[in-house]
Amino acid sequence: MEYDKSQRRTNKAGPSETERSVMAKILIAEDDEKIGDNARNPKIIETVWGAEYRLNG
């Protein structure tokens, strides 16, 4: 059986887990940039995956 692009199923459930993870990383990087924090060595807000953010103070 040959695969035809017109037979491809569409993902009606929304973005995949990988796509959501990439979107989250982009949003976090943008937040870090807005507050002037370094994402690799955060001084102000630390991102904790699965638990949102932690304020370093």
C-alpha cells in the first residue's frame, strides 16, 4: 500500500507534547529576556519544569 499525502490524518487534538515543550521554551526565553535575566544562570527567576517558576531572592 502506498502512502498518499491526501490520506494523512490531521491532528485535531492540538500541538504534540514536543511542540508544546518547544513553545514553552520559547516563551520562557522571552520572559527571561524581558526581565534581563540570563537563562543559563538565572539570578531573578528560575524555571522549574513541571512546577512553573521559582523566585530567587
